[in-house]
Amino acid sequence: MAPKVQRIVVQRGDSRRSAQQGYFASAYNTLTSAENATVIRSIAMFGAAVAFFSSSWSEFILPPL
């Protein structure tokens, strides 16, 4: 009996990833991807909170004496 024919379908990869990118373009694409949006937002909020609490503006949230 002859062997059955198996067909393998090869899909083309994402054209953005196959092209060589520089360091900054690759970092920008990684930071702006939808998969990383929540992580980037939480890091930005943490940085804003640290900047606020280390500034003189944080005295406004202290209760009056």
C-alpha cells in the first residue's frame, strides 16, 4: 500500500518581526505593544507616585496640626 500524502502548510511570519530593527525601534515596539500596556501603565503610576511623595507637594496631604 502506498503511503498517504501529508501536506504541511507553512504560514509567513509577521513582516514587522522578520525585518532587522535597531535597538531603539525594537524597544519602542515592545513598550507600545498592546500586550505590555498594563505593565507600562503600572510602572508609570509608580514613578509618578514616587515623584509626588519625594516632592514638596506631598505636604498638602498631611493633616493639619
